[in-house]
Amino acid sequence: MAEHNPVFDQLVRAPDDMGGFIAYGLYKQAKREWLISHKAREGRAPTLTELRSFSRQWTPTTLKAFRDNADSALFSYAQSVVQDETPFIQRDALVQGRPLWKDVLIGVVAPCPIR
């Protein structure tokens, strides 16, 4: 039976944790780079002991860096989507909503609640 690598469980907190899944992808990218580098350097695939050593090198700080990078990438993506969609959202609001002057008028003439 294959040994369980705990990195996934340390990065992915819930089934819908997109940041965790991206962080795990960043970890897998680092692992792939290490495997390629090891094979080029040693002329062979790593042994099971070397693979275990690789998996154990990840400290909470390095795993947090993967998580931070993933969260930053998600935030940047969300910002770009909002920026790209803003003109369409504004257009739809103007076409489908009531004119702004009506909202201003309602705000001006609406009675203030007395407390």
C-alpha cells in the first residue's frame, strides 16, 4: 500500500477550498521540478527514502507560502473578472434599473425615522 502524503491535508481545508487546491497544485509543481532536477543530477529516479525526505521538508512556513501565493492568485483573478465585467454590470444596471435621479429624490423626501 502506498504511503499517505500529508501535504494535501495540510493545504486543502474543505472540499470547496479553491485556494487549497491551487496551493496543492503549486506544491505538485515544486515536486515535479525537484523530480526533474534529481533525475538530471543523479541520472536516476529518486529512491523511496529520497521521496520521503522531499515530502518531509515542507514546514508550516513553506506550506503557508504556497497557500499565500494561491490566495493572491485567486484575488488577482477575481479582481480582473470584476474589472472586465464592470462596464457590462453598469450598463445592465442603467438599462434595467430606475434612473439615478429617482433614487436621489426618494432619499431626499423619505421621512427619517425618529428614535
